[in-house]
Amino acid sequence: KQEVTQIPAALSVPEGENLVLNCSFTDSAIYNLQWFRQDPGKGLTSLLLIQSSQREQTSGRLNASLDKSSGRSTLYIAASQPGDSATYLCAGYSGTYKYIFGTGTRLKVLA
Amino acid sequence: NAGVTQTPKFQVLKTGQSMTLQCAQDMNHNSMYWYRQDPGMGLRLIYYSASEGTTDKGEVPNGYNVSRLNKREFSLRLESAAPSQTSVYFCASSVVKDSWWGYTFGSGTRLTVV
């Protein structure tokens, strides 16, 4: 059974720091991967989607990469801001019409 | 605004009551999903509909039923609510054609069963 681990579970950093969030899958057969942001009491907002033919995606200060051989993905956030404070979730698609979600990394960026 | 709309946003039920959670998307997506989110458990798939006219069980289907009413709408029904069904419920949709184009989520329904 595919499982997803996100490390760290929680992170607190000062404003301006560059940071890396990690996501790993027990089964490296991942075709697509999506990173989401969730604010407290809110829904999930898609940040980046890496298709099966891609290795990374960039949007503004965010960069996500996927290493299929190891079943690992990283989300890099440059020059973090207090507004980046949220829970970040990764989800991997390995077939049969559904994603497997990690339990998230709670990020707090201190002003 | 285009997206996934869920109703209601909040609901309190008594044990044994029934209710239907509604979900509609206007992005012409072919696949739709229902998830529940519980603290420490992450998101777990309840049911999904790969295309109009089809539904399949996910990881935690017991106690729920679904209906894919048309391409836009996918409802989740609790026939006899139990306190264990207290959770936040999310509907999502996606395009699955040649490749997977990612999920779009609704804003969620917070359900409390007392």
C-alpha cells in the first residue's frame, strides 16, 4: 500500500529564510505529483503540479521537484514571508483515479 | 468564479439523522471525488466518480453513499449519521485525459455529529 511521509511535520522559521519541505512515497511508482497549501479552516489550494514527463515546476518563489527513482519530492520556498504560513500537503498519483495525500507540514514564518 | 462549490459549509446533525452534501463543478471536469479530513489522519478518499455514470469506493466508504447526478454534480449522502463521521468533507474534481491534470478542491463542509 502506497504511503506518503512529509518531513518535517512542523516548521517555524524567521522571515526571509529559504526553506525545503520534503515528501516521500513508499512506492516510487508515482506518475504525477501535486503540492497544495491549506490555510486554517479553509480548503486546499493547488500550488504546483508535476506531470509524469516533468522533473520540476516553478511558480514565483516556489519550486517543486520530483525524483521518481527515489519516490521523493521537495518543495522549495525562497525568501519566506509571514503570508506563507499554512499547512503544505503533497499528493502523489500512482493510478486508479486517485491521489495519496501526505499528512502535511505546518509552516509558520515569523515576522 | 469557476471552481468547485460545496454546500452546506457547516452542519450539525444528531446521531441517526441523514443528510446529503452537495458538490458542483463548472470546469467540465470528468472526474469527481469526496474526501474527509481528520486531525492526524490526512485526507482519505471516500468515493470517487471517474466519469459521469460511474462511482467507485475509496479508502473509507462505509456509512456513505454517492450519486453522480450529471457531469457537474456529485453528492455524498450519510444515511444514519454517527459521531465517527464528524469531520471536514472536501469535494474535488479533475480532468483525467491522456494525463492527470491535478485536483481542484471545494472549500469544504464542516460536519459535527452529536
